[in-house]
Amino acid sequence: MKKKIIIISVMLVILSALFITVSGSMLTMYGPDGVQTSVFPYEVTEYKAAGWYENESDVIRTMYGADGSEITVYLSEVYDRIDSGWFLNKSDAERTLYAADGTEKVVFLAEVAENVKNGWYENKSDIEKTMYATDGTEKTIYIAQIEEFKADGWYESKEEVITTMYGPDGVTVPVFLADIEEYKAAGWYENKSDVERTLYDIYGTAKTVYLTQVEEHKQNGWYEDTSSITITMYADDGSETSVFLGKIDDYRANGWHSDKASVTAAVIKGGQRKTIYKSQLQSYLNDGWVRLQDNKANPSKPMVALTFDDGPRPASTGRILNVLEKYNARATFFVVGNFAVNNSRILNRMVSMGCQIGNHTYTHPNLKYLSAQGVLSEINRTAEVIKNAVGFYPTAIRPPYGSYGDTVRKVTEQPLILWSIDTLDWQHRNTNKIVDAILNNVRDGDIILMHDLYDTTAAAVEIVVPILVSRGYQLVTVEELAACHGGMSAHRAYHSFR
């Protein structure tokens, strides 16, 4: 029995030792919910594959609240905590905020709204601004620096440092402000209007073209300046309107006239003379006024018209008038406005003798080379001088040098009086040559050209007038000569009335 007990005791010792040995070689593994179990080393791989972990730290996670608080949880609790607003990473519960001057600070999510309310920004891009220099240079700055940079000439938008410039052909190019002067020196313009021109045709049609197209259009009948293709026209009541040359005939058809004299009439009553508008004529006639149209010439007898240009000159013109008055003769004096303006007394003497005063322009230019407006300016200025002096407008024009073109013919509404005998008195200043030029060539209906500026011409008149009268010629005005030979029409030139 005792031997049995010994054997059993030995076996217990052996089993106890064996248990201790076996238990000492086992490992503790951890489930995601924190449960622990002991496994033999050879079972570790199998347990890991089944979702167990060798280290307790592997099943524990520190999680972070939006306010920065921390908790430790098992893996099995992680998703529930995430759903409740916790974060696995501390950085997920934090935000970097930015001040307007670029200062940065890290805060927890729960602090973001309050900091934003106090002027912090969540995105760095919110505190950055790209600024632009006039030469196109770009620089990124903090928004706190904007005013400082603007004061130094920087701009907040790229559009502000770029302008559109225009070529003379209408081509556009974007240019930085700093480059404007360089482009201008190269022929570019800042404003579209600078490369455009409005052109007009004679009918008043307007067209806007680029600078490079101007000359081509001008060659095709377009004009930059309307003053060269417009004239002032007058109605019988004195109304005025500006008319394009192409519409002159339309206006004439409706009773308008291109010279003021054509809408007036001279009337006389009891020695008083007036110039009135034609719309007033009938009422004046009804009141006893008489229109100054009397023709003293006898159409059955030969007649010539002596005409004198470029005056008046009191001394020589006065001598000529003395001769005409002595022989009851009349002539036509085509006066220059800037001479006539200070000689109203001698103009009135001409009228009192029955002489005719004609228009020889104001400054004696060659009308052929003037614009329509220029022609009318010369004619109308002198017409006003004559009207102011004698009370009525002249009714005939002699173009200086006898020169005129289509423009002169078109815009003037009075006949153009030329000549059939040119004495050339202005050239040679020789009395005998003047006398010979007249007496050797004169015929009924002639218009004889002289100039009352010269004493040699006055001397020739003193010789010629009595001889012409003795030959039976009536010395009449151009108006009288024309009236005895069918009259005159506007827009036409007359050399004689033979």
C-alpha cells in the first residue's frame, strides 16, 4: 500500500511538472471586444486568421472628440464611436485656421465656428490674394496686405492692368498698362473711336470706317468734313437749313434757294427803299410799294454793258461815275466785299444813278478751288455788305478771274457774268490800249471788262463813253442788257447777249 502511495505521488509530481511546463508555453490572445484566451503557440496563426490579436494594444484605440477630449475603446466599439462623432486620428478632430496676415493656429473642430466669427479663415486660399503690377507681374500676398500693395500701384484683378489697344485697321491687341506708351509710339490707339472716322457722301449718308480705309473712301466720293459738302439754303420766308449737295435739287424743287439774295426783293415807296423776303412781297405791293425792276433800256437800239471789277476805289471809281452821269449812261460794278464795306457812300451813288452792283466775292479768291461752303461764304459775305450799304442784295455774280467749276455753278443761284471784250487794263495800265480794245471790237450785246481801280481806266472811260454814245449805243447794266435779250437764268454763265 505504501508502495502504491509512493507511485501515485510520483505520478502526481510528474503530472504537475508536466502541467507547469505546458501551461508555461501557452500565449494570451485578445479579441476585438477585449475578450482574452490562451492558445498554444502553434495555434497563434489560426487565431490571428480568425481575428484575434497577440497584443492587447492591438485591440485598443484612442479616439478623439471634436472638443479635444480622448477616450480608449476596443476595436469592436470604434465604428459605433465614429457614428457618434468621435475620430480615430487627433488630426481629424483638429483644423488649421488662418489669420488675414498669414498667421496659423490649430484648433479643435468645436472651436472652428467661434474662431471664424472672430476673423479666422478655414482655407489658406481665403487669406491669399493674387495682385498684379502694370507690367503683368503677379504676386500672391495675404489679404491684410492688399491696401498696402494697392497704394504701391498694384491691382486686385488682371483685367485692371490690361487694356485693349486698336490698330488703324481696327485690329485689337491686349496690352499691359506699362506698355501703353510703347504701343502708342508704334501707332496703336487707346480708344476705338481714335481709329474710326465717320465719312459722308453728298447725300448725307454716314459711314464709319477705320483710318486705313479713309483715303480709299475719299477717292470714291466720301468726305470727312460735312462743311465741304453742305450749303445753307433759304426759304422765301427767310428760313435757313443746312443741305447736302446731293439734295440741293430736291430742296430747290420745294422752293428753297442757295443764296439769300434769291429769297429777297427790293421795293421802294416815296423814296424809301427796303429789302424784304419774297413771302412778304405781295403785302408790300398791296400797300403801295413798287418792286425795283425798272428797265430803262430800249430793246430796239444797240446796247453794250460796261462792267468794272475789283472796286470800289473812291478816286478812280468816282471819275467813272462822273462820266456815266454826264452822258446819262449806266454800268455794272462788281465790287469786292472787303473794299466795299467801307465805301457805302459811293455804292449808294451807283444805285442813285441806276447802275447795277454785282458780287465779286469778299476776298477775291479763285472760286474753282473752294468748297461749296467756301464759295457761298465769299458770295454771301459780300451780299450782306452790299445789302447793308444800299438796302438790297446784288443779283449777279462775277467769279474772280472768270474762273468757276461745277460746284460754283451748282451752289450759286445767280447768273455768272463773264465778258466778250477783255481790255486787259489791269495788265498794261495803258489808256490808249483800253480805248482801242473797246472801240475796235465793240458790237451790240457785248459785255466789256474793265477794272475801276486804275486812273488809266478812268481816263479811258472818259474817252470811250462819249464815242459809244455818238455811235448810237446805249450804255446799260448787265441786268438791262439781259432783259432785252431773253433774260438770264441761275447756274449759267454769260459772256454776252448778242
